[in-house]
Amino acid sequence: MRALVLGGSGFLGSHLVDALYEEGYSVTSFDRYPERFRDANRKIDFHQSDFGNRGELESVFRRGVDFVFHLVSSTVPQSSNDDPIFDVQSNVIESIALMEMCIKYPLKKVIFVSSGGTVYGIPKTLPISENHATQPLCSYGITKLMIEKYLHLFHALHGLEYSVLRLSNPYGPRQDPRGKQGAVTVFMNRILCGEELTVWGDGSVVRDYIHASDFARACIAVMSTDKSEIYNVGGGVGTSLNELISLLERVTDKKANVKYLSKRGFDVPALYLDCSRLSQDYGWRPNVDFIEGLSEMGDWMRSQTFVSRF
């Protein structure tokens, strides 16, 4: 079986590529850049190109694909409202082009990684199930929903099988500590380096966190059937930013230097996911304990040159 991972060099993509390879799949990673934090696995077919290069993408499809994992996004929640037109053009339109290729070159299933943190908006109930209303407060969440809807349309019109994974906040080795996403990684890096970390609001914002390996397990779980469905994927437990900082101080044995700023309008006060549907349908549950995952993350970060000065 042949699996194509769009965004396979990224943080989440690299963990998914590893898991697919270990399961015996022939894996193609399609990304603009090679992996940043480790050497390439020569047993993985790496295709270096932009998601919007349809000719290059079609050349991969012509060689044969059974499963497609769509992890690509050109924006993040914080920046997506700055240029919604770019957000739609680079993400929604290119995702529709991808779906058209999936019809032209029939395959078994598309797995799309959506956003459990932005598609729901301000929750009316907690934890949030997949049946909760969707009222995003940023363009990023809207474009994710648009892609979900187009997947459903292509399923209805052309029989394209798909699964949507609405992911909470992932963390783990190979997440970029200098990036714009990932509170666990960004905060831990700044604590280790003795740098100031910024919290928008008073630190009471609540989120849930999931290890990248548990995310990869969820991706593989939904490959096993032709059921087209939407699933939440998260830790299922809410943790405030202040609680997260305390845990990071514990695993790093260092004191955090925290600067609190005014809260942002698009920040949802509390959001954590009900993942019982995925558990019921596939028997999936998070395996990595949060403290153990943070300790593993600390070990990895200490081994990297970007924290060598602490």
C-alpha cells in the first residue's frame, strides 16, 4: 500500500511518516523543504515541491497512491486574519485541486487534518463534541471548515472516501521552538534558554494537548475503513496556560520568566475536545501521559543546538 503525506517534512508529518513506514506502507513525503531536525530516511520517497505545484503533485499521483494525508497549511490562526484572500487561495483552492486529482486517479481514502482548536469558536459546552456548532473566530478555522465541506461534496458527487481529524494542540520532538504555534514547545524553549515568555491574557486560557505519536496513531486508525466521518483528536483534558507553565517548570527544573499581555479578541477562553467518537469507532485513546511527554520533549530539546547556551 502506498501513502502520500502532504507536509511530510513538518513536525506532525514527520511523525506520521515514521508511523506509516513502521506499519509497512510505502511512503512518499511531499513538502517544500527536507526535514529540519534530523537526516533524511533514505527509505522514504521525498518529493520536494510546493503544494500549489499541481504538475509536480500529479506526477506523484501517476505513480500510484492509495492513501493521501493532507497536513498542509500556508497560514496559522494568528496570521490568517491578516490576509483572508491568501488563506483561501493557497489552502482551499489548492485542496479542491487535490480532490480533483483524487477523483482522476482513484484511491482508497483522503485523511484531512483540520483544527479542533479553531473551527468551533467559543464553546457552549465542554468538552466539545463533533456535533457542536462551528463559529470560527479566525480565517484559519473558516478555511479548514471549507475544506471539510468540499470533502463531503466530493464524497456525495464522486464517492471520494475521507476522514477529517479535528486536532487539538499537538506537541513532541521536532516541533519548531521558534515557530508561531505550539505553546508547549515555545514556552519550554524559552524557559530552558532563560528567555522571557509571553502570555496573552492572565494565563487562565484552557486548552488540551496531544503528543504527536498519538496523532499519528489516530491517522492510521481511520485508514482501516471506508467510513467518511469527522473526528476530534485531542488529549481530552483541559489545562490552563498557568498550569502548563508550572508543569514545564517542574520538568525543566527552571523558573519561568512570564510577561502577561492584554488578551486577544480571537482567543477562546476554554476549549478541550470530546474524543469519544474516535474511541468508539476505532478503539483509539491517547497513550502518552502528559508529564511523560513533556519530559521526553525536554530531553529532545536539550539535545538541540538552539538550547545549547543555557
